[in-house]
Amino acid sequence: MMYFQLLQVIAASCLMTLALVLLLRAVEQRALRWFRRHLSPRYLKPCGVRRRAPQAPQAPAASDTDESV
């Protein structure tokens, strides 16, 4: 294989790789658009451990206090 042929193979490989990357990005964008359209928003939120915020302490009811003197 001549040096010029090697450069042609390298250039062709680069162009085919670039075309493949662009094709995969287009497919990914279409898939994401399809998911956004067909799934409800709760499935697209990032997953993680969700904890409830602690509730504020409630004042004791009047019947619970011992105010008999």
C-alpha cells in the first residue's frame, strides 16, 4: 500500500465516522422527541431519592393541655 492510498483510507474512515456520528445524533433526537411526546413528564424527571420535607410541629389541642388549677 502506497502512502497516498493510506491517506485516502484514513480520510474515508474519518468521513464515514463523522457520517455515523451525525446519523446517531439524529436518531437520538428523534427518540427523545418521541419520548417527550408520548410519556408523561414524571418519567422524564431525573431519578433520585425523594424525601418529604419534615412537617412543622403542631400546637397541642386545647383538650390536651392540663390547665386545671
